[in-house]
Amino acid sequence: MGMFTDELYFKPRLQVINDDQIAQLHMATLDVLERTGIKLTHPKALELLADAGATVNGDRVKIPSWLVEDAIRKAPKRVVLGKRTGERTVTLERDKSYFGPSLDCIDYMDPVTHERTRFNSDHVETTAALCDALPGFDWCMTIGMADDVDADIADRVVARQTLQYCEKPLVFCCKDTNSVKDIHEMALLMCGGQEAFENAPCLVHYSEPISPLVYYDPAVDKILFCAEKKIPLINFPAPQACGSAPATFAGILVQASAESLSGLVIHQLARPGAPFIYGAFTTIMDMRTSIFSYGAPELSLMTAALAQMAQHYRLPFFGTAGATDAKFCDAQAGAEAAFQCLSAAAAGSGLVHDCSSWMDHGNLVSPEFMVLVNDIVTSVQHYMKGIPITRETLALDVIHKVGPGGHYLQEKHTMDHFREIKYSDLFERDIYEKWKGKGEKRMEQRLQELTIEKMKHRPAPLDQKVIQELDRMQAAWK
């Protein structure tokens, strides 16, 4: 028995580019920033960049390679997020993956009637609480746009309701720095102040440069504010091959990386060591339809490559998976989501968004799709545990005891380990006659029933004094 070690563990791993290709992509990224540069008009950011050694000529800024690499060195290699209760639940580092939903959809698919309507504030509560209920999702987002709320305050109302009805860390998008300030103030109220927030941030702000290589002033304002307040920041362009980025996969990766890293430079000049998350939504323009595809296999391929770039830089990463171009929870939706989620986990895609609600190329939220993708994600997470090899799991003693022709049903070893198998509340494995006896429910019916049941969940309520203070804040928003 001396030949066996105590434990051997291997995590399944996907690599889509090798070390030489990573080096080439990095050098090309530096070339873009140094030779082409970015378009930027924000006075404070221009001053920071010029003082640091960038070349500023009007609204064109060229960033030297040493300044980019200095920002990469200064940025934290690890970002920890927490629930509104202060519990630290998400540790972004290396190739760890944590799954969550999407943001800012405009339509909602009712799981009872399957009627498609505009997303409204009632749907915020529904989807936030559902995200809280689903164990496959480690964090939440501001999932929809709240069409029934005044546009000037809708982003804050959505964030307030999501924080109230989901305990998990929140990634949010908003229109300007005033909104970031108000949402940050709500988070501080819930978690107990700035010190508690910095120990386990319950907020992450999502910001976007405009492809190709443009920053508009409100986005830069938010980058600087997040750096000042140590709100973790995702700087996440969305370059589209053949449209706002080159048609070649390597070209779009270079531009995407340059766009994300240029924001890192500004961010770290404002406050060295402030938490930053790298990434990009890299997909294609479907030349037959002109849509920005959320289900294309190229999306997963390029996301996996960027995840490897993030691991090379030792920067936390914001990835994409679990989305679909389908309009309903059909075979297309399931196939696209499953392919993406397994690819993301195997590549180590960090904070993986879109894993539940981005349908119809980013327009539609469906609670049923959230429940379907949750089951896919939990299967992927189960798969990613790999096969631990220990004295116990090798099972030599029980194999010897049962011997040829026996069975394992009554063995203690079986009782100790059978719960390690993943069982689904959605996918059925009955024999045909038993399935008929249970009502002959097809996948769509089982999904609808499970979704309606999961939608009954609500998290532990906030203290009434906290709710009253949130009401006071909301009444003051303009």
C-alpha cells in the first residue's frame, strides 16, 4: 500500500492559446496602446496620464508600454467580494470561477403565461430573489432596466431593490457618478460602513469603454470615483468582430485587451492598488443578420483566451457564459448555455456573467432560463471538481470485500459516498412507464413548475430601520 499517496487532485483545464501566443498578444496590446493610443477628453484623466509619462496630443493619448506594465504590477492580484451581511463569499484570483446573471435587459418573459413585456420594477424583486434562491449563482447583477420608473433614477431604484431582495454580492451598471455615489451609500448602510465594505465589498461597478479605443467623460468619472472609494471596478469593452473590431480573432483580442488595460492605467494612476477586474465581451457580428451575437461559439473561444491573458497578468477576470440568441427556453438556449458555461469554467473565467438571463442577444430576461442555467452551472461545477484520488476513493478494501459477482448497495462505503453524485430537480431519469405515471411531463413543463416554486423564495428581510433609511435616500434622488 506504500505506492498510494494521501490525495491526488486535478482540476479539469482548458487552454485555447499557448505561452508563445500569450506573449505575442501581450506585445501587440502594448503596441496598440503605445502607437495607436486611445481617444480621451476627460481633463483629470488627461492630466494624470500626461504627468505619468503618456503622450497627450489633443484628445489622443498614447500610453508607453512601461506605464501599462507598471499599472499591471500595482493592481491587486486578488479581489474578495462579500454578501451584504459581510460574509466573504467570492475570491477572484488565478483560475477560480464564480457564476452570476446578466444586466440591464429591457424585456421580461413571464414564466406562467410566457408573455413578453417590458421589464419593470416588480420584475427586479422577482429576479433578484430568484438569483438569491439559486445555489449555482454566487453573485447577482442589476438584471433589468425598470421601464416603469423615471429614467433619471431607474438605475438607483433597480440597485436598491436588488440589494434588498438578494444577499449576494452585486455587480451594477449606472449612468453617472451621482448614481454610483448613491448606490455606494446604500451599500455602506447595509454592510456597516466603509471599513466593513473594504473588508468584503458587496458592490462591483461595471464600466465600459467604447470600441474601438474611446472613453467618454461620464465613464472616466466613474472610474476615478471607484478608485477613490475602493469600489471594485470592471472595465469591460464590447468589441464586435467585423464591426467595432477586426474580423480576426487575434485582432479583436488585442484591441479588447488594450481597451481594458487602458482603463487600468487611469485607475491605478488615480489610486495605486485599488481593486480592478480585467476583461472584455468579445463576440462577432453575424453578417447574415448584423446582430451582436450572444450565442456564437467564437464568444466562448475568445473569452477563454482572455481568461488566459488575465491569468498571465495575474489580474482578476470578468468573463461571459450562459447567454443565448434564442427567444425561448428551447434546445438552442440549452445547448448554447451549456457549451459556454463548461468552456468558461474549464478556462477559469473568474467572475462569469450572463449565466441565466441574457436571451435574444441581450434583450430578454426569463426566470425559466435562470433556473435552467442554474442547473447547467451546478452540473459544470460538479464536473470541475474532477476526480479526487485518495485511499478512500480508490475503494480497494470494499472492492476486495464484495469480490466478483457481488453488489455494493448495502456497503457502508456506498452510504458514505452516494450523495457525492449530482442529482437534478429538473432533468428526469425515470423509466418510461414511471414517467408516464407521473403525468408525462416534458422538459418545458417541469421547468415551468420548478421556476414557479423557486420564485416563492425571499431572503432574510432587512431591518425595518434600514428600509426606512433606504426610503429616505430614494425620496431624495433626482
